[in-house]
Amino acid sequence: MNANRLILFLALQLLGAASTVRAEGEPLAQKAYHILQTYCHGCHGVEFEVKGFDILDREILIDNSVLPAYIAPGNLQESYLWQMVSEGSMPPKKAKARPSEEEVGILKEWILQGAPFPQAVLESETEDSAESPETVEIDGRDLGERAYGVFEKYCYRCHGVEFKKQGLNILDHQVLLDTKAETPYVVPENPDASLVWKQLSEDAMPPKSSRTRPTDQEKQIVRDWILAGAPPFPERERAERPFLSDKEILRSIQTDLQGRDENDRVFRRYFTLAQIHNNEHASEKDLRMARAAFSKLLNSLTWQSEIVVPEIIDEHKAILAIDLRDLIWDREDHWDRIMAEYPYGIVLETSPDPEIRHLAEDVYRLTNCQLPYIRVDWFVANASRPPLYHDLLQLPDNSMALEEKLRVDPYKNFVEGSAIRAGFLQSGVSTQNRIVERHRSLFGAYWLSYDFRDNTGTSNIFRCPLGPRTFRTHEGVFESPFEPLAFEQAGGEIIFNLPNGLQGYFLVDGEHHRIDTGPIEVVSDSKQIVGNPTIVNGLSCMGCHKNGMKSEFKDEIREGAGAFGEALLKVQELYVPKEEMNNWLKRDEERFMLALRKSVSPFLDVER
């Protein structure tokens, strides 16, 4: 995955899980619709204070290409509308009428139930938008435009940004019509032989979990497009932005530095989006997402207790500035470590252009740094994985040292009963059984997993649920008091809260030593975030845990372990009921999402 796609991918991780609309929610739907109509539609549907935003258009409300989404069905934390209403920001303070507490509660329950609209409204919209094929003639060019729109809306995120199927860019006409493929994506004039149509018509794609799905009319557009010979997609509009040169970058940085106190200048560092800004195919949305992804990553690489929002310093919004002290990066020569890896460090003091030479000399002098600015795309692609990820976050060589820093003692918590666990036969990263375990830590939660190469012998967590056999902690090495029932793991993954509420990640082998990648025979990434199944510390973890901790798992040990007497009591103490586990997961998710919103919303709310 190249750097630009990686930036878009990281930003897309901010989107939440989809939820389905429940048919039994109809009375609630009517109440919620009336509340939106009464308090919101005047500004957002009549006067259109936010361009294109009609609050009574459900398709717009749940559009998952808008970041953050106005409504994430079933998920309050990721619903922008709920944030604004619950905080009292909307309707604005000057509004003559505001919803009551009861009405706010109705909106809350409505979102949790999937944000359904009244059936009569949905049917009316369908009738209004329906077009009769007998009376509407569509030429090939128009069909190409419409088919492109359907693919962009429902397919491009997975097959164009995340590239969940390697090599498939759904908006690349040439790729779709490639005849070398065993099953061509599109066979002109033959929908039944076209994989795209098969998947679409059978509702196999988009997947069931998708927040929005194409209507029958939209599916028909794709079929008609194929029947018409799959005419080319139209030329896309190219962004009209002025080219941002090294000279302009230096001039903007110089201006920023000159406006700073002399003692602050040496701590100023800059990140540029020039590579994306100068790409005519990159949209303004791409740039917003890039800024947000950069801010998310930056705040995932610091032990600072506050979220640090990078500062935009130029009119094009293509140069972002930080103060090294805000990230606690001034104490350990973090910038020098970045420079050691940076491949684009051209020193412009030797430029043939005298103005560039003068600007470069001045910028280098003011910052006391030979290269005070780097590319955002490179930083996101490289600081999100080892070695930079480990170095910038100052992660130790083993989990014992990390636990000492976070004041976590797994053995003590195991013995005293403050650790909680869930064990299951399979997980999203392994076909072997797995255990996840939560501890309280200095900054929130400390989660670790126990992973195995197989399910036999002491790797069988149902027969051996009270491991590990050997606890290695910063206090020493201890044997499990339930040794006959103690498992022996092959490695594990650790997720811990940083002081600002975001998460850090750590992979270990069976001896608790830090590793860069997870052994493929133990864990693998079905999403192939890094382009293959390997789990790479940092990047793979951020992609998987986009909303913080995952909550899909269900413990199978509490009722299924082969233990008796005192051992059974310990199993029941450790492997807690699902409701208790879910309460902790919810707390951890809320902590993470609050920090995430603080780090990205300044860049994603530009068009709100």
C-alpha cells in the first residue's frame, strides 16, 4: 500500500460499525423524524446552512463517506449529530425552540436502534426518485457516469482505498474489463458472466455489515451499464489548486517562525501535504482525511497527557506545525531519529535558486535544524510501523518493562482476582483458541492476549485455563498456583491506553520479548492491512482496533472449562460473565473515542 493510500486508509478507520434498521422501530422512527423536522430542518433542509445537508434525507444522514458520519446507526460515540445534540451545541443557543430532555432521549434510543425512518417517508422517497425505463433514455456516457457513482458510493472504500482484494480498484475501468482474469469482473453485454453483477445481484456485496446498501434501482443501473457494453467512465474533474513549490513551503515556514518567540523557534517542526496538494486527482476530502490521519498517528506516538492538534500555518492548509515540547519529543532527540530514516532530506542551501538558498538558510538558522520539515505521507507510512513506531513511542524490549512503566502486575492481579478474562475457540486473527485479559493500568486499561500455535496439550485453554504456567513480571518469575491446569502460550498482543486516551500496541513472543511482527502460524490479519496477512505492530493494530477495543468476542471458558473445586472457583472469578466484560469494554471504547474525536475533528469538521 503506497503512502497516499495508507493515509486514506488510516482515516477510514475512524468509521464505525454498521447496524441494521429494525422493523419494530416504526413508532420511534416517527417520533425522531418529527423532532428532526421541528428543531433542525429549518436550518438543515430549508435554508441549508451546511451545503447539501438535508437532515430529513436518511441517505445523507448515514453516508459513511462523510467523516465523522452524521449518524452511525447503533453507535452514539461515532454519530456527529448525537455529539452536537447531547453537548447542547445544536440547535444553537440562539434557537427559539430546543428539544426537551425526553426528546433528546428519543433521539438517543433512535440512533441505538439503527436510526430507522418512518416507512411512509421511505416509500415516498422511493416513488419520487423512481424513473420509468420506458420514458427515460440513457446514453452510454450517462450510464458510465451513473455506474461510476454507484461503485464510488458503495464499493470504493474497500476496493480502491483499503484494497481488500489485491489489485482491484473498482473505479479503474481498465481493471474491471481485464480479460486475463479467470472470472472477469465485467464482461461487456453479459451481466451473468460478470463477477461484479453476480456479487451485486446476490447481495453478496456490499457485505451484510455495510451501513448502506444499493437500492434495486441502483443495481439496475449497473446491469444496464454492462448490457450497454460497459461504456467508459467519464473523465473525473481534476482539482484546481496552485502548485506548492519548495520556495512557497519555505516562505510559509519562515513567516511562521518570524512570528514566534525566539526561544520557541528551535522547537518548531513542520509536516507538509504538498505531494497530495499538488496531485490533481486528490480531492479536498482526501486532504481533510490526510490531515486527520496524521493527527491521529501523531497523538498515538506520545506520552503527553493532552491531545495535541497540529497547527495549519498556510492559506492552502498544506503545512502543519508542531512544537516538539507539546509531544515530549524534545527530550529524547526524536526528530533526529526521524531524520535518520527520512529519505527525502535534500538540503536546499545549495539550490541554484538564490531565493530558495536564502529562505533555506534562514529557516535552518531559526530552527537550528538542517531539515525542520518532512512529508506527511512518508511520516504516516513509516512512523506507524517498526522501527520508528517503537522508537518514537519509546517502547521497551520486553513486556515486563512496559508493565512496570504502566504499573501493571499480571501475576499479582491473577492471584488477587482483579484481572478479568475471556477465552474462545477462534478469533479474528487466529484459527487457534485464544485468551484476552484486562488489567487496570496507570492510564486506563492494559489488555493482553495469549496466543497459541495449536490447540493441543498445554495449548488447549479449555483443559488448561489457569495459565500461564510461568508469569514473568518486573517483580520476578512466578509459577502458576494451578500448574496442572496452566497453559503455555506462543506469544501475545498487548493494547494499552496512553495518557491522552488513545492506544499503544506491543507484540511479544512466548518469552515476552518485543517483536515487530506476529508469527504467521500464530496470528494473521485477514484484512491484509499491510498488503499481506502479516500483523505488523502499530499499523495492523490501528487498522483492526479503529474504535478502540473490539467487543465481538464471547467467553466460552466459564461454562466449558474442565476444572473442579478451587480451580473451578478461580475460573469463574477470572472468566467473568459477558455483561461485566461488556461494561469494561464500553468504558475503554468511550475513553478511546473521546480522545480520537479530539485529535481528528478539527480537520474533519471543515465543512460542517
